[in-house]
Amino acid sequence: MINCRKGYFLKDIILISLILVFGCSNDSKNKKYTIGFSQTGFNDEWRKSMNEAMEIQTGFYPDVDLQILDSKDNIDEQIKDIEQLISEPVDILIVSPIKSKPITPVVEKAFKKGIPVLVVDRKIDGDNYTAYLGGDNYQVGTNAANYLASLTTSPKRVIEIKGLKGSSPAFERSSGFNDIVDTTPNLKVVKTIEGNWESYSIKDQLRHVLDSIKDVDYIFAHNDRMALGAYEVTKEKKLHNQIKIIGVDGLNGPNGGIQLVKDKKLLATILYPTGGDEAIRLALKILNGEPVPKNNILSTIVIDSRNADIMSNQFDKINQHQRDIERQQVKIRQQEKTFTTQKNTLKLLLVLLILSVLLGAYSIYSGYNIRKKKRELELRNKKITIQRNQIKKIAEEVKISNDAKVNFFTGLSHEFKTPITLILSSIESLTENKVIRDNKLLNEVNLIFNNSKRLLRLINQLLDFRKIEDRKFNLKASKTNLFQFSKRIFKDFEREAQKRHIKFSIHSNNEDLSIYLDRNLMDKVYFNLLSNAFKFTPNNGTISIEIIDDPNTNFVKIHFKDSGIGIPKQELQDVFKAFFQGSNNNKSSSGIGLHLSKEFVELHKGTIEVISKHGAEFIITLYKDHVHLNSDEIIFEPDIIDQSITDLEVEDYEDDSFSEKPILQDDERYSILIIEDNPDLVKYLKGKFSTDYTVYVSDGSNGIEMAFEFIPDIIICDVNLPGKSGFEICKTLKSDLRTSHIPNIILTALNNKESYIKGLESGTDLYLTKPFSFAILSQSVKTLLYNREKLRYYYINNVHTIDAPEGFGQFEQEFILKVNELIAQNLDNSKFSVEQLASSLDISRIQLYRKMKAILGVNISDYIQNIRLEKAKALLQESLLTISEIAYSTGFSSPNYFSTSFKNKYNKSPKAYRED
């Protein structure tokens, strides 16, 4: 029997269902950690870099909360901040002391209270802290002294500018520097100045010192800010070309040490890493009870003109990756939120399902509906479960793929920079010389060609990797003299060996041996192995190729041996894996060269192995005959080695590409807005177009604003820009009334189908891919402008007959319709001005003028006057109004002004026109 008290029965069912679903599925909450960071003692760039690195690293751990307090170099404020963090309390305290002694008591208080303390950058007095993380300030000093000692053997006089007295970095850097100077006969510290890490603190002292001490050769400042102050003083005294300055920090950015080196204000700077991400990882190890060393030292290097650009590019790439990581973390949090919503929805659906099943026994009539609902819920539940599993699987695959692609393209992009830079430098060198002798021109062109081949090899290597992945390589082996084949490639590297004084040799015990190999693929194997050998072998080292024919076997071995840095023993088994880079490899690379080499050798049914002892040695083993090959893998006509390199397509060379042509002063010529962030391409396009057009330039950050301001006749826009992409810029301009009429050319390196479709969807008039022919681009600009002139002619001849959009220039037609409508509404208003019309259209007066000029080629004031006169002419023909009435009804201030204007346009007075 069912209890007749239905209300209580239903309440019990609902309560039981909620307990079953929500009560039994409560997830155990993970413990959340709070990390407190007392930040101070750094400049703004350093502080920003440290904080960003810590925040991004913390973002990987949802159960970790980072709290940053910044006392802005005020020791009293820092003590208050630490007291606050202790009282909250935090799970671990990270402290960057301003000074060692004043901050020691409060740090010891936290440590004795049981809070782990991680001291960064500057140490405190005593050992009452958990761990220390920072750069080796003593090593910073020794690096600076060793660098100066390496510059010259003649006696040099040095001024040392110390940091804040009482801080551990100042003491340790000075100790390291003077320990080396004391043992170096050609260096002598003639004066020591003490500052407080800021440039203003040393200027007066340095002026006095330079007035009293002559013949100073170098200045070593304990940080880049004081080094910049020293440079300003030496420049003030006109000694900046005589005295070279070394700083410490090596920060990236417009005011950082790397930029000062690039600007030649500093001779060098010693990198002092922030270690923000390492601090978070170290703190989490401490919280998780993992063993942590007491002292954790960050590495440092010397940055001078030789590596400043490389370091700056690497820091920029790291910053870009950090921004990408931040965006990915936002997406992950959004996905987590979506997943939580779906999980709660699933729980709710389960509650409804249970209620439906229990209530099925209550009524036969409702049973049918409940069963139907149950089936729907089961299908939805299954769909959600499948979607959740698919999302999880896709997320894992995307993470694996993304990590691999990021590592690959990062390395490969660095490889591309060197040959591209050489090519551009050579071209610039050619253009800067007014008179070039034949031999010099030949050398420059040869340099361009060789680096073009190198760049093409890298690109082909990328394509080869894709082919290897898809198993699309077909072996084409031909009979080849192995020694002569090796000798030809050997000669390609001889010049590099001579330049670096590397002993480079080739030897074979059988120079007449011929084997079957695919010359194109084996050429790439040789190139990869020799490129690596030269990359990791120091100057005055040795590299050898040795071909050993064992007459007792059917195999020949080729040994590539160098005296480079070698490969760690524990990593030998990984060297042929895709994207692998050795732990001792500090040079940028794609990580696929050895992987491709192994694949190509194995296509020949051969093997490749590596030995590392006093350098690296790669041994290739190949068959001497062709019994191991299929008939379709053998060709009897020898192929040209690397067809893609020897048969380069020769494009038309534009000999005026970089010449400066005289710019005509013509206000009526067309204007072009170039939105591009590559300065070299901007310089090239501006130089080419400036002769015939007025050229405006934007790096992408203000492209839309410049288009609104100048209303150019045509826009050339890149896709990959800072901020908004070229597609977004094009779509915005095409959707805005002020710029919808302007033809837009997308100029980009993206040549895939998806990007092309996206460009068309954004409204672009033409989509050109790089590399492009300037002749094609120039003709495209002329064609688009010609079509715009045809459109203008259409409007001029149909302006009074356009009543509705007809699919041809829809935005322009709508604009003209709106203008005509506003003029008609104010036709009898003699005070109706161009400013009022522009205000009604929500644009400025100059934008209205440029828009009308671009569409119709007429002045807006003349346009309003013509409409008034056309209306007056119609009234003279069709109405009985007097001439004065017609004048006032069409907005003329007086009948006399109306008569004069009418006669100027139609060569007749209104009265004579009406009589005729």
C-alpha cells in the first residue's frame, strides 16, 4: 500500500535522491597552500619580470595561492610586510631582503615559528632559513674581471662602482672582482665608489674622480642602472669613447642592460637571472617535504655585442611563450568551469532519473511519461559521458602535440635567423656601396647564394620531416663512387674549417669503392652530421671523415669524428629521437637533423650509431652491393644531387628595390596605408611606393586609428601583427562607414586554404602570399584603384537615382542614401552646415570630406549646393512658387545669392530658366 500522505512521500524521495547523488559523490578537497612573497630591492623591470615568472609558474598549480607584497625598497615597510605574512599565516615565506642585518630578526622569527623561509637574491645574517636561491654574486664579479682581462694584455686602469653598503650582493660582487684583479697583472683598480644601486647616487662622485684621475680605461658597476649613470657622466665629459663600462643584471627591454649593450652605451653586462619560476618550484618542493639543498645558485653569463641580439631575441621569445601560457591557462580554467557545469548537470539529471523511476510506481498513467523521460535522460547522459571522454582525450593529444610543435618551431626559427640575417646584410652592403668592383660584388653575391642554399636546406629539412612522418619517401639509389661523393661534400665545408682553424680531413682505404645510394638523401645525412660537428667543435679543433672498406664483409663504414663537447653517456640512446636536444647543448637547433639522418640511413637498409669519447663519433654502416634493394629502388641514370638546391628558380631581380627615388610633391596623388610590423619590409615597400603615392605607415598597433584619420585610397596589411590580426583589422575597416570603401590587400606568409578563406570572409579585396613579386603587388594596387574609379563614376552618374542597396558597394550606397536623406530633411535650412551633417553621421568634418572625395570625387559643400540647385530647378519647372519662395524653400539665405548661384551653374538666371 502506498502512503496516502503524498506530500511527505515526495519530500522523502527527493531528500533520499539528493543524499544518494550529492552526498555520496563529494570529492575530497585538496589542501591549498599559500605562498607569501616579500618583494623589494629590484628596479621596475626586474620586479615585473620576477613577478610575472612567479605568477605564471603558480598558475600551473590550482591549489597554490601566491600573495606578493612590495615594500618599494623601504626596509621598515618590508619588515611590516613580513610581519603581516607571518600573522596570516602563510605556508611558506619567500623573502628578498633589502639589507641583510635589519631583516634578519623578522626572518628568524618566521623560521622559529615553523614557517619555511626561502631567501632569494640577497642572504641574511645567520643560517635560520630553509634555503637560499639566487645568482652567484661572487661569480658575477669574477666573470666581469675575467672578461676585462681577456680584452687586452696591456696594463689597464679600472674604477669600481659598488652597490648599497651592507648588502650581500655588493660585498660578494666586489670580492669576486677584486680577487681576480689582484691576480691579473694587466688590471688595476684605481678608485672605488659606493652607490645605492641607483644612477643618481654615483654621478657626483664619478665626476670628481674623473677630474682627479686620468687615463681610466674601464668602469665596473655593480648593476646596469649605475653603469648607465657612469655612461652619462663619461659622455658629459666626452670620455665615453675612451672609457668602456661593464654593468650587471642583463635585463631585457628598452631600459635593460641588453639594450644598453646593443646601443653601445655599455661594453658588456653580466646576466643576473631573476629565478622567479625556480623560486616557486623550490617552494613547492619544500612544502611537499622533498629534500632541498641549502644553497641553490642560478647560472650567469657575460652579454656583449657578440650575443646581445641572440639574448634579446631569446628573452622576447620567452616573453611570448609566457603570454601564450597565460592565454592557455585562461582557456583551461574556462574548460574546467565548463566541465564543472556539465558534472553538476549530470548530477541533476541523475536526480531526475531516480525521481522518475521511483515515481513510476506511484501512477500507471504517469509511468509512460516517466519511461519516456528516462530514455531521453539516458541518451543525454551517454552523450555527455562520450563528450567528456572525447574532451579529455583531445586535451591530452593537444598537449602532447603542442609541446612537440612549440619545441620544434622554436628551435627551427632560431636556425632561420642566421642565414636570413646574412642575406639581408649582404644586400644592404651591396646597396650602400656606390662603386663596387667586380671581385667584391662577386663575393657578396656568393655569400647571398650560399646562405640562400642553407636556408633552403632548413626548409627542405622541415618538409623531409613531414614526409618521413607520412612514409612518403621512395629510395632512388644509383651506383656512386663513395670517396668522390664524400670528397665533394667535404669541399663544401673546407672554407668554414679554414676560417676557424679546424683540422678537417677525409681518408679512405679504398678510393675506388662504388656502392648504391640515394645521393640526394645521403647528401642530407652528410650535411646534418658535418653541420653538427662544426657547430659543437671549438676553433682549432679537429673533424675527420674516414671511410673503411672491410674486404672480409659486405659492409662499408663511414666514421664522422669531431673533438667537440660530446654527448652525455646517459643520453646516447636518445640522440636520434625527434626534437631531442642534449642537456649540454646550449645552441639553438630544430632537434630533427639526427632523426632524419637515421631515417634516411635505414631507408638504405643501413645503420647509424654514435660513440662519445673526447668528442662525438657517428658511424654509418652501408651495404656494398645492391642485393638488399628492390628493383624499383634502383636507378641506372645518376640523379643530380639535391635537385631543389642545384636547380634554383631564378626570379627577376629588381635592381631598384632599395634605391631611393625622388618623391613628387603632389597633394592630389593616391595615398596608401601600409600596416606591417617588419621594419625591413616597410622600408622596402615605402621606398617603392613613395615615388607615385603618399605613403602612411603603421606597425599594427594603431592601424585602425590611422585609417580613420587619413582615409587612404588603399590599404596593404599583414596578418600577424601585435594586438589585432590583419583579418580583424580588415573586418573592422570594412564594417565601418568611414572606411568601408577603401580597397584592402592582405599580404602574408600564410598560404593555406583556411587562411585564404578567412581573409575573404574578413572582406579583403586581394590576398597575396609571401614571397611576393613587387610587380604583381604594384599592378594589383593600380587595378584596385582603377576599379574604385569606375565605382566613383557609377555614383556620380547615378547619385540621384540610388534609392536602395543593390548589392554593389552596399556600404557606400547606404552612406550616400544617409547623406541625401539628411540634406533633404534640412533642405530649407539655410544654416545647415557641413559640421552639422558630419555630426549627424557621427564622423568628423575632415573624415566626411575625405569619404565624399573618395567615393564621388567632389567637395561636400559643392555636393550640398548641387542638390539644392537641382531641387530649385525642379520647382521652377513644376511649381507656381515665386523665385523668392523657391530660394528660401531650398535653403538659400537670400534670393540674390540664389540667383547668382543658379546662373553660375546653369548659365541662366532663375527667371530666364522658368520662361524658357
